[in-house]
Amino acid sequence: MRRPSALSRNHYFVIGLLLGLVLSCYIPQDIWELVQQEECPQEAAENLLIERFGQDFEPHLNLINKPLAAKKPVKNVLRPRYYSSELGIREKIFIGVMTSQENINSYATAFNRTTAHLVNKIKFFINADSVKTNYQLKNIVGFTDTRESRRPFYVIKYIADNYLDEYDYFLLVPDNVYVDARKLNALLYHMSITFDLYMGVIRVTQGETGNGNGNGNDNGNGDGNGNGDDENAAPVERDESMNDSGAAGVSDRNYCDLEAGILLSSSVIRKMRNNLDRCVRIGITNDHSVNIGRCVKYASRVAGCQESFQGMRQYSYALNTKSRQYKDLSILAKEPAFLNATTVYPVQSPEDFYRLHAYYSKHHLDMVQQRGYALEQKSYRIANGSISNKILEIRWPLGVPPPSAPETRHDMLTWQLLNETHSMLPNSDHAVAPLSRIEALDFAKVLEITLQYAAQKYPKLRYESLHSAYRKFDATRGMDYQLHLNLYEGDSDVAKRRRLLLKSFEVVKPLGRVEVVPSPYVTESTRIAILVPAFEHQVPDALDFVAQYERICMHNQDNTFLLLIFLYRLESPSKGDDDPFKSLKKLALDLSSKYKTDGSRIAWVSIRLPEQLSTEPVQPQDWLMHASMYGPRQLLSLAVADLALPKLGLESLVLLATPSMLFRTDFLNRVRMNTIQGFQVYAPIGFQLYPCNWAHFCKECDTCDISQSSGYFDRQNQDVIAFYSRDYVQARKLLDPLGLPIMRSDLDIEQLLLATSKPRTSKIESILDMFVAAQHTVHILRAVEPHLRFGLDVRNHLARGGSLPPTLPQSCGGQPCIHLASRKQIGDAIIRYEDKSILQK
């Protein structure tokens, strides 16, 4: 039973309620004000300012008697131009060759051709006792002091003053030493630069004999018997060792031999420069090896010549014996000392440099191929099917990137079917096209290699025929081939008894090493001569072009010059009110006088067409559907250039334009950068706008970005091209003997039209074709140009109330026509038409 004194939960609630009511009656009202006055310091300060100055108070800085600028101005940090300079990163090797004026064009030239392209820097040092400067080499340094004992110290001083902080190691050699630069670079990359290095072959003094050690020379190391140097050097060394405490204990033994090359670190060169005066006083012999060795010992305290350093050894091979001088390289190659040698000395003739270089280059190539094959086999052994290929990334062939994965379905790389003579569906315009000469040779080579591999893999099978072949070009990988061959058993002589076997092979032609093509220096300040030809029916388009030229070029003072070329019919007047180009001439004169102070002007040249091109007048709508402004007379572009260039000069940058094109300033700058005299011709691929208002497949928009729905890049339109006058004249002279005559007057145009019937020049229809056929030394650059647009002639013609033919010709007189819309737009229109016809039924 429950105890009577116990309180329930209800009792606690009632007691708490009563206490709350009692406390609420006795708490004073001011306690809430005390609680509210407890504010943070920032709010209290703001409230105080508001009470004193009002609600609109704004603080102001008191700058009275205070400096307006910092007492210590901030210094700008001057950083080097290159990261390598700031981080102290230096090149690896500098080679200094001590030669003479007599050997510059023989030994020194051979040394330079076999070594300079494999090292960072090379210089040739001579005694310049004459003013002769017509040397083939340009990296020559001459010393006016012809004292032979001072020569190595001048070399050290020149190196220290100019290249000490740019290279880690310095190799001093005479001009009759062949240096295997590849092996030398590999040696240096395994050694630390933080230590003093004085490396080479120990010099042998008089009275010593060689031991034929691993150095591969007949000198060998010294035997330590205390034999001195030659007669001139020994007394001097003993005198210095007795009188100078700094050189005490120094002997003429254990020096590196300069005849085999001396390798010095930058730290040793720096110490030699700091003690160069002392080195000159103690190095008075005619033996450069002794003079350099004394200076190194005195300046750096190196004990002597180091034949090995940090486990690395520099080998040299001496050819100073008759048995070695007259041996063939194939015999010398059997000696390990010759294979391991970094330097070979003394070379007897300049031709021996090239023989040695050819041998060592082949030796290095064989070593690289062996290492590559060993690496390939090792990779396959590691894979062995036990580890996922996604982890190991073992792909065939090794070292070639995998095929690029397309981001969308529009980026799919398609395989192209081909045989030995033709390719199927090469582009959107042709179903079948013959292989070019280069493509045919390439496919024949691929087929030959495939047959060799098939004969090795299937020795019992014989080749019957090519079943099919496919190819695909990947810009990140190369050219892939898939060949399917029909093979049969080798002992089946009767054709009916042969059982054909279909075998598939895959061949990859990987991309080679990407190299940047060197090109001359060009700027965007070159003056452009813009040539705009116009027929009589194209006068309205030419007027619009001149207005555009004034707005873009003349108003902005662009460095250009406009030359209008009027193509008159034979019977058309060229003066008076009946002149079809009168309005153009008046506009050109007005603009030239308006911008006369700016140096901008517009000129014109008149050309009279022959009778066969003037029989029937051309209506404005006749040539609008042609891709070229010349319609079926595209060859007239050559006559236009031939007759207009004499007005400009041979050094002019020429841009042959059309009156219906739309361009921007960026396009002119690219013309300046991509057209290089004597090097490159620029033929941009403009963007052709669809005739939207006439075909009704799209909506017109002149300011919109290029897109697939508004137009396409027209590769067939070759009217716009930029070149230098001299390059054009040289190309025309190359084709003049082949039947493409140069136009010197209007009367020669008929001869140009007859040239199309000749076999050698029948395929030339434009200036671009002329440059290709001439096989000139200049490059031809074809690239898409988004700021060059065509198609304004159709739009302007329709805007002026003109009309187009209701039916389009299937072929524009044998010339390419413009496209009305994209395939997608035409397909959508066909589907909508079919849907309407179905609904009507």
C-alpha cells in the first residue's frame, strides 16, 4: 500500500505555480531596464555618437600634420626573365676547343659538325694574330696575346667571365679529339655538381711507360717513382714547391692530359679565376696540361687528376700507335676500351671525325633498340594475363598512345574502305576517289610489310589477294590500318584445289616526333595592298565593300591600301556617264580626299576583257550560286594578279579579295602574320553563309557566331589569297615555259584561256592551284578563318529586290556551287513536308 506522506506529480505542479505567482508580484519593474542596459561596447559607442552628432553622422579621417605617403617607399621586386635564372638551374656542358687558324676549316669544322648539335654550347679558341675573318664557323674567340703558355688561362678567364653561372661542367679539348657527346651527357647526369671535379686521363711524363689499362690509351697511369715533368717544367715546379708555402708538396705528376680532354666543374673554374694571377706566374711551360694542372692544384686543393668520381669513370682511347692508327673501325670495335671511350684521340684527319661519329651513332642506335626490345619483352612478361591491362596499361604497340575516345557521337573517327587504287567515301562530295600518288605508295608499303609479317607468322601459307582494307587517322596516335588477306596453302598448285583462308592484320603508323617548323620573324605592322576585282554586274557589291573598307580600315587608320580592278566588257565605255564603274570611281576619289591626311587612299586599274568573254552580258543573278566570284571564269584571277601587280612593286604584301566578302580587323592581322616573304603563302578558308531568306531553311544573323545552322567553311572557294609579289612572280616564271603565259597586257588574256587545253596546265584554275603546280619553295597555309565570311552578294541581291532562278542547276557550269542549307536542315524540311502530305491524305 502507498505511504500517506508521499507527494504526487500533481502536487509538485501546483506548488510551482503558486511560487511563480508570488514572485511575479514582488519583483520590481526596474530590473528589466537594468538588464537591457547591458550592451556590447561597439553598440554603446555607436549609440553615443548618434546621440551627440545625430543620425546622419559620417566619420572623417584627420590627416592634418600627418604624411600622405609612406616614409619608406615600397621597392619593386625585380625578378629574372626566366625561372631557370631565379632558381639557379644551369645547362649541363660547355665545350671549349683549343684550335688554330690553320685548322678552322678542317679539324674545327669537323668537330663542330659532329658534336655541336649534341651539347649545350661549344666555342673555338684561337690566337688572333691576323685580321682574317672569313671563317665558316661563327662561334670563334680569338686572343691577341700569342704567347702559348698564356693561352689556357685566357680560355679560363673567358669562360669564367661569360659562362660560369650558366653551365655545370666545362670540357677543354684540342681540335683533334673526337667527343662522344651522348656518352658524355649520360656520364654527367650521374654526378653531383656540389663537389670539385678535375677529371681526365692521367698525363704520362718522360721516362714512364703505359700499362694499357682500362682507359684504353697507351699512356697508362704514373708509377709513382718520382720522375718529374719535362726539362722545362720540373725545375720550375721544384722552385715553386720550395719557395711558396701555398704550393708546397706539389709535383708535376698526376695531371690530367689535355690531349684526351680535361673535364672541370664550375666550382673549380671559379676558384681558378680567383687565383688566376698566381696561376699565370706558376704556369710558364709550353705544356698546357701542366699549366692547367698546376693552377687547379693551387686554386682548388684537388689532390690530382680524377679518373673516376662517385663511381663514374671517363674512358679515353688513344690512337697514338701505328697499330691503332691504321686499323679498321670494325677491328677497333672489338676492343671494350674503344666501345666505352668518351673521347678518342688524336684523330688523324677531318674525315675520321665523320667515320667515328657514324660508328658511335650507329652503336647508340643499336643500344636504344636493344633496350626498347628488352623493355617490351619485360612489359609482356609482367602482364602475362595475370594482372588487368587497365592497371598495367600495356597496349599495342608499346609507346604509342591509345586511340582517342570520342566525347560525342559527332567526334567518332570512321574507318575508310580502300583498295590498292581507290578509296570509298573519301568525303561528303564523292563516293569513290582514286588514291593520290603519295597515298598509293604509302598503302603499297603497308601491304608489303604486312605480307612480310604474314610470311613469317604463317610460313606454309601463300598470298592470294587482298580481300579488303580499312584505314583511320587519329591525330593523337597516327594512321591505323586493318588488312584482310586471302591466303592459301603453299603446296596447292591447282587453283581449283586451293582453299582460301582469310587472315586479318592490324598495322599502325605512329606519329613521329613533333617538331616546330622555324619561320622568319614577322610583325602586324606590314602594309597590305588589298586587290578587289569587280565585273560590271558586281558594282553594287563593290560599293558595299568600299563602304565596309572605309569603316574598318580608313576610319581606324589601318595600314592598308585598296586597289580596285574594273573588268570592262569589250564594248563598254570607260568614261562619261555611261561608264558602268562611274559611281565606284567617284566614291574612291571622295574617300581618298577625305582621308588624305592619314595616308589612306583608293586607286583603280581597268582591264578590258576579250571578245569571247564579252559576247553575252552577265546578269546579277547568273553567278550568285557559284562558289567563286568569277563564276565559270575562275582562271581570270591570274590575269587580274598579273596586270595589277606592276602597280604595286615586288616587295608588297598582296591580299586578293572579293567584293562580296565580309571581314574584320583580326583577319587582316592574321594575313600579316601568316604571309611570309620567301617562306609562306596564306589561303584562308572563309565561312559561307546560307541564303536563309531565299531557301527558308534558317534565319539570317550577321552578328552571330559561326555555327552549323548558319553556314559552312567553303573549301571550294579559293578567291581570297595573300602572298608577296616577289613570290608570285617567281612562281609564274616557273610555269611560263610549261604553257601558262604571263599577262603583260589586256590582249594576252586570250592566250591564258587557251592554256586550259594543255595537259600540263589544264588543272590550274586559280592562284592557289598555280602555287601548287609551280612547286615553289614557299609553303602554302590553308586554314579556316572565322572572321572572313562569304554570301553577302546573295543577301544584298535579294534585299535590292532581285530574284534567283526557281530551279537550281545541278552543276554550276562544271564549277562548285554554294550550299543552300545543312543536311540536317534539309532532312528536317523533307520530314515536315512528308508529314504534311500524310496529314492531307
